Amino acid sequence: MRRQRTGRQASERAAPARTVYAEVPPRTEYSLTPLGGSLIEPFLAVRAWAETHAVEIHRHRTAHDRAASTEHSNRAR
């Protein structure tokens, strides 16, 4: 079973920087470390790919949803 990571656990891995202020109400700020910032370019590449293929992705998603709906309807009979 996979465990969900909290912001504190992620910051221990050096991607986001976490700053906690001893204020009332409590305040926490997050920012990217240089290591986390190194992910910006790959994320932008994935975004560009998704935008380029948006129509095809939508077409496949729609076909999948229709097939799943048909399969569900057939089981209900």
C-alpha cells in the first residue's frame, strides 16, 4: 500500500522549501528549491505535449468512457 506524503515529508526530500512562521494564526510558506526548480522544464514539456495532443486525448477518453458505460450497462442486465 502506498503512503501519501505530507508537505513536511516532501520538503525533507529537498523539492519544496517549507518555512513555518510562529504566528497566530499559523502561517507556512512553500517555495521551490533549486532541485525542485529543475523540474520546471520537464513539466513544461509534458504540458506542451498534452496541449499538442489535446484533441486526440479527448477522443480516446470519450471512447473509453463510452466503452466503460456500455460495459456497465451490460452487467446491470
